Amino acid sequence: MVNDVFAPATLGPVKLRNRTVKAATFEGRAPQGQVTDELIDYHLAVTRGGVGLTTVAYLAIAPEGRTHAQQIVVGEDTLPGLSRLVDAIHESGAAIAGQVGHAGPVANGRSNGVRALSASRMPSPLSMQMVRSASEKDLTRITKAYVATARTLVRAGFDVLELHMAHSYLISSFLAPGLNRRKDKWGGAMENRARLGRQVARAVREEVGSSVALTAKVSLSDGFKGGVTTDSGLEFAQLLEADGTLDALQMSGGSSLMNPMYLFRGGAPVKEFAASMPLPVRLGMKTPMGKGFMKEYDFEEAYFLEKALKFREGLSLPLMLLGGINRRDTMERAMALGFDFVAMGRALLREPDLVNKLQGSTQDAGVCIHCNRCMPTIYSGTRCPVIAETVTV
Ligand SMILES: Cc1cc2nc3c(=O)[nH]c(=O)nc-3n(C[C@H](O)[C@H](O)[C@H](O)COP(=O)(O)O)c2cc1C
């Protein structure tokens, strides 16, 4: 096995120049739901900076599946912009993934102007509205919308489609017994809770064949009672693997709905986050439920490694390690431990050219401090606020 993270690799049918991946970080650069020059530049910064694969985050399959109104809903009208984005990234020598998803209960119904839906009816701490339970008709429509989205993204030239199955988004809400109280074929046993994710992966694979790589972002643990655990997450991943629909899994964790900081670790910027939210949510954050929303977890390099190793032992699919990767030696260790790719979010927001720096040995580690103040910037153009503060004139 080649242990060099900077060596070329294949992901399904796609050739990558190295094994580093820019993880999806919603860009906040599509105010009209269309690709903008700013969105292209955001991705060019990391691909010119050395990553093998960048991920566009995120591409909604339906209007009610947006986390926020200013997001791309993939359709015929978005095709020219998406093609332009893909061409620019290819010219820079990297490959491009589209994170395809339906936010389910994480969607902001108030901002979207369409009610959010989930496995079961629940109040949303994000929109302070009730989220409705998805009907049989919704699930048929949503599966078809995943297929139509995939078709458009293939036409635009995307190399990889990443299905979002984590963070309490729609598919993930079905997996979590605490969010899925259904008594029908979509609830109860794992076989039922996993049905939507497997159905979507199967339908999308049937549509795209082997023209692109198909991956999923899955949970190593949702970090809340009633969420996906490491054991149930692995069970789900094994079902996906047995279906033979995917080329790789990216292993994540936490819940954008119930426990976002479980995913991030490090600083919990409660004030900045509240300030970026509309009034009803700001008020909601003052309630006991709201106050518990942003728990603080100590940051540790590669904080998901232990759980990810359980997935490595239980699966043969290629795996992308994610979560607090900043150092070249961590990447080398990940390769030595049998992971196939490393994915990074915040380290690349702080230093889009980090991969080049690590590869050229001008640095051994990134300088991101995991203050997480990038998080509340997603509504105003995702960025690292520390960069602006450290620029000297
Ligand atoms: C500002 C910001 C926006 C994010 N947006 C998304 C997103 O749209 N979809 C997603 O799956 N994960 C999203 N994430 C999570 C990242 O993909 C990644 O899982 C997380 O930051 C942990 O990796 P890291 O330690 O390398 O940053 C976001 C993270 C940040 C910091």
C-alpha cells in the first residue's frame, strides 16, 4: 500500500493528484441560488493551494431541503453556472465533488418559505417552527429529486457526488431513533431506518453508472441521546457497503440540530453565532434548550480517529478520515492506519494553500486555532475571521 498522502490515487473512476480533500464547508456565496465568481474563487483558492478534490457545499435537491434560502437548488437553470465552476476547478488541476443533500429538519423553513420536513414531526431550534413528518409521497418525490440532481451534476462535469447522510439532515434524521418515531416501514429496526439512505444511493448509482464517483458523508456518532452511535453508524455503513452503491465514505459526526460542537471541537462562539441568527432563533438561544445547543468540547488533533478505526476494521470500502486534521504527520499516520484520504475543513479556511505548504515542507502543520468563529460567517460569506485580524498593513 502506498502511504504517501501526496501520491496520486483513484476514487472510483476518478483520478486524483493526491489524497487530500477539501471537506464541504457551506460557502455562503450563492445569494441568488446561482454559482457566482466568488464561489469559483473560493474553490480555486484551495485547489490552487494543492488539494486533490474540493467539495461544493451544499447542493440542495429541493427548495425545502436548503438549510437557508440563499443556497443552490440544483436544476436546469443552475447548469451553466455549475459547468463554469467545474471547468475552472479542472483547469487548476484538481477534481470537484458536489455535496448533494436534503437538510430535512436542519432546513430553515422560515428562511426558505417552505416548511421543513423530517422523519417525524418536531420543533426546530433553528427556525423556531414545527417540522412536519415526511409522507410516502414526499419520500418518492425526494428520491426522484436526488436522481435528477445527480443527472444535472454529471452533465455539469462533476467528478464526485457526495450524498449527505450525516449531521441530522434528512437521511440522517431517519437513522436516528430519537428523531425517527415512525411506525411504518421507514421507522423501527435499522433495516427500516436505513431504507431512505440506501434507496437514494441505489437510485443515484443507477442513474450515474460509473461516470462519476459516488460517496456518502456518514456519522461516526451524532453526539446526542437518540442519535446515531458508533455501532449503529457502522451497521448502516456496512449495509451501504453490501449494496455496492458507493465508492467511498467520509466519516463525520455531530448534529447540526442537536449538538453541532460535537463535530467541530474547540471554541464555542455562542455570541457570534446568536448574532448571525434571525430574532426568533436569537430568542430561542436564551431558553434552556437553546443554551445547551452549543456545548464546548476540547479540540484534539484527529479527534474522530478512534471511532474511525472501528469503521476501518469493519469495512473494506475506501474511507476518508475527517475531523481536526492539521498536521502532515497526522495525514501520514492516517495513511499508515489504512485510511485512503484525509478531508479538511477549517484548516483550509484558515490557509487555503496548506496542502502545498505541507507538501513543500515549508510548514509541518496548519495554523488554524479552532476558535470556530468561521461557523457564524456562513450567512455572510464563509471565511476565517482570524485572517482579517492577522493581516498587517
Ligand atoms: C464554516 C463551516 C461550514 C460547514 N458547512 C458544512 C456543510 O455545508 N456540509 C457538511 O457536511 N459539513 C459542513 N461543515 C463541516 C466540515 O465539513 C467538517 O466536517 C468539520 O469542519 C470538521 O472538519 P475540520 O476539523 O477539518 O474542520 C462545515 C464546517 C465549517 C467550519
